[in-house]
Amino acid sequence: MSFLNIGYGNAVSIDKIVAIVSTGSAPIKRIIQDAKDSNKLIDATYGRKTRAVIITDSNHVILSALQPETVANRLYSEEEEE
């Protein structure tokens, strides 16, 4: 099992990631609110602006302060190492 660094000492299991998206659209904002209401939101921004939203296979939503492109590039480089 390998992990993806999502910034500030936080990591997510690569096997659990379904999507990495930006926060700009209304549907993503609804997904974030729904996750918050159902206690499935994990805020890993440490008070910084949310830039990437990571959705897992267990319907948990993880907020990251890194750009979605940065997270995706880290994911691709982790997958290439395996």
C-alpha cells in the first residue's frame, strides 16, 4: 500500500482515490457540503485556501491546499515508481 502526500505532512492511500478535482464548480461545492453534513469531510488545509478536493471510494471528501495539478502529478509519479 502506498500513500500520496497531499501537503503539510498529510497522506492519502493511493488505492482509495477516485477523483482529484478543483473547487470552482457548484456541484463540487455541494459534494463538500454533503460530506460535511454526513461527517465524511477531512480538512487537510491547515487553514489555507482549499484548492483541491480528493474524493475517495468510501465517499470521504478530503480538502487540500495544493493545486489539483500538483496532487495529480504526485499521484502519477507515485504510480510510475511501482
